[in-house]
Amino acid sequence: MSSDGTRRRDVTVADVAKAAKVSKAQAARALGNYGAVSDDVRERVLAAAEELEYRPNELARSMNTGKSNTIGVVVGDIENPHFGLAMRGITDTAKKSGYNVILINTDEERAAEVDAVRVLLDKRVDGLIVAPASSVETSHLQQVRESGRPLVLLDRAAAGVDVETFAVDMGRISYESTLHLIEAGHRRIAFVSTVRTDAPYVAGMTLDSSQISDRLDGIRRAFDDAGFPHPTDLIRLNAGDADSIMRITRELLDGPDAATAIIASDGLIALSVVEAIQESGRSIPNDVSFLMYDDFAWTRLTTPPLTVISQPVYDMGIAAASALIRQIEGRKAAGPGPDLVATLIKRGSVGAPKDAEALLPDAEIAGILPDRW
Amino acid sequence: MSSDGTRRRDVTVADVAKAAKVSKAQAARALGNYGAVSDDVRERVLAAAEELEYRPNELARSMNTGKSNTIGVVVGDIENPHFGLAMRGITDTAKKSGYNVILINTDEERAAEVDAVRVLLDKRVDGLIVAPASSVETSHLQQVRESGRPLVLLDRAAAGVDVETFAVDMGRISYESTLHLIEAGHRRIAFVSTVRTDAPYVAGMTLDSSQISDRLDGIRRAFDDAGFPHPTDLIRLNAGDADSIMRITRELLDGPDAATAIIASDGLIALSVVEAIQESGRSIPNDVSFLMYDDFAWTRLTTPPLTVISQPVYDMGIAAASALIRQIEGRKAAGPGPDLVATLIKRGSVGAPKDAEALLPDAEIAGILPDRW
DNA sequence: CCTAGGATTGAGACCGGACTCACATCGATT
DNA sequence: AATCGATGTGAGTCCGGTCTCAATCCTAGG
């Protein structure tokens, strides 16, 4: 056991003061390094503190400074390396400025998120970084706003919550990527996401995730601009666990009207989609083309290496934390934040569809492609 | 900006009490759900609280209960999915029991870890889960012990720190895996780890990481039992970033005495090793066999899928958090914890070495293999 | 030598809850 | 009707710091 007889009560300033034979106020001043303290007193206090192994109680300190030097982070799933990396950016930045991080995982459940936000507010964090599970039901975030506590959003925007948001322009990159697929000859392009919806997808509908809405918009615009109909039957939302994703993938690839290309909405989905493709005996990109969000290191290791949409996740974490801390400390924004742009990294998983003879790299498509391509 | 004129000072029990026309004590009782309160008072107080949107200040509460309902977690690298998953186990478990988690990343730096522990102690966390960067220099962990605050170790043991530790038996699984490679015909088996050492490796030396020491012991024992000399020249520690790992891998595969099999000490190392192998134009397992720690989903996606050592990381997180919370709440261990055993999952990345004609599946080896193989 | 003004210092209030203690209140018991 | 135990209740203390304020100490200028 630990007990060496004495049940060690924490050493407080009062104890140090007594040992140094000064008033509590003086001891506190010497320890806290504020106010006026004579060298003599300071020395005695510091010596006593050392001797007694005094450690300040941050809780008490926070109580009357009103600052906890802690920021709360609410994400859907840290198990997802996407958030793991963002988290890294956040903690690295926080540490540099002397802040700690309380992390709460919501499993992408709004109820859990509401709870998380409340708990963090109750714990008097100095500010919050939230990756909102829903971009629509955001009353709890508005409440944060009203509480006056700084708030910053990560990864996704939230309707009616006018705060700094650190996310990439999904519409743009989605458009660009879809065009890339269309240019390769694909018309039957599927999109698989775990975002939950009650109603089936229709163009322009409001989804719980602004991110996904934006991506779908990008896809639609690409098809529109290319002059082809957008195959909305291939939009698969509500993809849940690994099994369900694999099932969906098999469905997508079966039948006369099968998809010729699949876009996976995140790294976790990608794993199951690729696994299902491989299991079905199909090859990428000969039988199916594949494109995914997030450039994880392992995407270079598959055969062929995967074409991905790289997002500056670590930088997003840094930017979010920096901005939050700036707000906490009441400083004005020095300038526009860093450009958080996603880029399409073309590797080997996108090729021409099998029935490629049906199409040609027509001027019609080439015409709409930006010059830099 | 946010100010609607009033600089909203937090609503306190005193405010609620006044609004409900009762004493502060009564309001506190009604709100905190303790002591004796008449129905009438309770109703009025709760109504007033609702009206004023009262929220308790957890800091204040923690101050005089001495409980913060927060546990501190110190890991080397949250970006590493290994810890991401463990973290998930921890947060899931903590949430169930009403605890929050403060996460600190140490970058595997001991100084940062010492700091982290101190900060968390100062913040009066109720307990700590640490994945110690060093299994040797553990004075800061002993101090935690002395402070009387519950402590639990994750992933790695620490010398002189007698607390519950949740890690798999690395010696056993390393032995088993090495035997698997030896049985396949390998004699030149390399091991790549990022663990830092000053001196070059010699058998039995003390490393900063008990985990790696145990693995190396396992390898050595396997070679001993199989009756072959352990090629210590292929033990590569101090592997740093991706570039350095790739360089090391190339060295390992070059020359007349090249390695015929490589064991990667974790998922991050594995990525670079495999990339280097592929880049060098070699194929797995025809030119090199490969084995790695941690069964990440992507390891099934490479060609061939990789043979891995699966660790119950999520369960380790759960077990660690459960045990810690049990200690915090002063309960005795109900029984032995769950068995945290690693298993070798044989997939396609281990084959016979190229010069396989030199050897045969001799009885000598078969003899030492456990029956269940 | 005297005094103004800055440097030191200690007492005590305060942050926002939890909790102790002494003092009602009240129905039930005998 | 007097008594007793079980509630109810409010005043006030405490947790461990920060910070205000008035008092005291010095030292240099006059």
C-alpha cells in the first residue's frame, strides 16, 4: 500500500507561509510571482516550498482567476486517424501556449455532443473546439456562443453558428475530383458516406453534415458542367459499420447498371470498400476506379496506390487551436488564417471504365477543365 | 461581437437562492440533491435554476469535494492509431462512469512526460493512465505513487513502479512470431524500432522500453531454442522519422548478408519499411518476408495482406480505465483482469527466403513448436 | 531632523460550491 | 399535554488560492 502512516493532505500556501514565517499573502505573492516581495521573503518562501514539495492547486487558482488554461475538444471519433492527426495539431499548439486539452468523444451522436459541450462548459474550459456531428441542429453550439466562451469549429460548419471554422472547401475539391473521374470516362460514379439521413437522397437536400452536402453539390455541379446526368441512385448514405459498408459496396458493383467508380467519404469507409472490392475478385482500377478522402500513409502501399483527396488535417488542428487561443486571450486576428485547401493526389486507383469504348475525351469535357490541369 | 450589453457573470447558487427566496444552503441542497429539502423549496429552487439557466461550477465543486471526476492520460503519440484506439477504450469507459479525460501528448519525450504528470497532478485529476516513454527513468511516476493518486500503466511497464500495468506479454508473442519466421526458413531476421539508445545493441541490455527489451528477448530465445545464432547486427534501434526508417530498410536489404525478413515494431514504422521495400522493387514475400506489430485494417489491403501481431489495444484501454476508476473509487479488484494476449495473424507476407534450398523443415525445429501450432 | 512616497507586509474578503451546526417545526408517542 | 426523533432551514465555515486595502517600513529630498 501507499500509506506511510500519514494520510498526506496537500501542502498549501498557508503551510509554506507558516514554514517561512511570513503571512499567507506574502507566500502567495512569492509563489505566484506577483506583487511586491522582498528578496529575503522570496528566498525563504521558495526554500520552504521546495522543502515541503509545495505544488499549487490549479483548481483553486482557476477558481478565482476565472481561467482554467484548458480547452475542450469535442470530436466524433478519435479512433479515426483523421481526428487523431487533427488532435495532434491541437495538442501541439495548445501545449506551446500553456493550455491543456480535455478530449471528449461523441461517437457522432448529437446527444453525446450536447452533453459534452455542457460538461466542458461546467468545467469552465477557456474555450471549445468542436467538430459538430450535425451541421443543422446546432442550438447547443449557439448556447456556447451566448455563454460568451470562445468557440471554434473544426472540419465542419454549423448553420446559424457564426464562428471561425477551419475546414477545407469541400465543394471545390469534390467538383475537381468528380471531374477527374468523368474525364477518365466514368458516368456511373458512386459516393459512400456514413452520414445519417431519414429520407433518401435528392439533389440539394439538407444533410446533417455540411461537409457531405458540399461534396454532393460538388459532384452534381461536375456532372452538370460536363453535361451528364448525375446518377443519384449511386449516392449511398447511412453506411454504418464495416459489414454494412461492404454489403453496400457489393450492391454498387452488381447488376447491369453497376458503378464504375466509387468515392469513399473517409478513411474508415475506404478500408471496407476496398476490402469488398478485393474480396469480390475485382481489380482496381481495371474493374472499378476508386477515390477516397484523406491521404493516409497506407494509401501508398496498396496495389495500385490509391488516388486520394488530401486534407491538411494537422494544419487544421493547429489553425483551430491557434485561433481559439487567440480569441481566449482577446487578441485580434492577425490576418487571414492559413489556406486550408484540399488537393487531389492522383495515384493509381483511377482508370478508364471497362466500357470505355463508349466514350472519347471529347472537347466538351476538356473545355470545362481549368487551365492548370 | 458577442456582448449584448451585459457582461454575463455566471449564475451561482446564491443567485438561484435569492430568486427562489431561500437560503443559499437550501438552494445548494436542492441543486446538489443532498441533505433534507422540502418539496416546496425544491420546486422553487429548481424552477429558479431553470429560469436563470443555472449551471454548477465544476471547479468549485471539485474544490471542496476533492474530486474532479477527471482522469489524466499521458501517451507518446495520439497520432499513432495504436494509441488512438486505446484512447477510445479509455474515453468510452471513463464516460460510462462519469469521468472526463485530459489528454497529454509527450512525443515520447521524457521531459514532456515529467511535465505532463506534474500538470495533471496540479490539476487534481483523480487518477492517471500513463504509457511511459521510458521504462527505466521512472522517478516521476514513483512520485505519483507517493502523492497517493491512483496510477495505472498502459502498454509498457516501468521499473520500480509497482502499479497495475495493462500490456500484452511481448516476450511470448515475440518468441512465437520469431519461431514462425525461423520455421519458414529465415535466419537473417531484422527488427526495426524507434526506441532510442545510446549504446549499440547487445543481448540482454536494458532499453528504455520494457516492451522492446521483451521483444528482443523473445527473438533471442527463439533463435536459441531453434539452435541458430541470433543475428544482432540486424537489430536496428533509433529509427527516427519516415526517411530514416526507409534508409535503414534499404541498408538491411543490401549487401551479401542482407536480411531475409523484417519485423516492424509498430504501425508507423511498418508503413515506411513496406514503402521502402516496394520502392526498392522487391516483392513481399518473395524477396523479403515481413511481419509487423498491430493489426490495423489497412494491413489486409496490401498485396499480399500482411502477417501481423494483433494486440487487444482497445481492450487494454478499457481495462486500464476500469482498473483506474476502480482504484479511484476505492474498490477492490473483483478478480484478475481480462487476458490481454497478442496473437499472430498469419496472412501473406511471410514466405520462405530466396535461398530456401539451403534449409529444410527439420525435425529439430518442428520439435520445439508447441502442439497447438 | 522631518516627511513624502514607494516598497513591503498582513488581515481578510472573495471565487462558488459543499457541508457543519444550532435552531426551528411538526407529527407521533406515551 | 409533554417529549422525542425526524425533518427543514439558515448562518457561517471551509476548500486553496488571488487580490484589495490599510498599515508599516524605508529611503531620499528638503
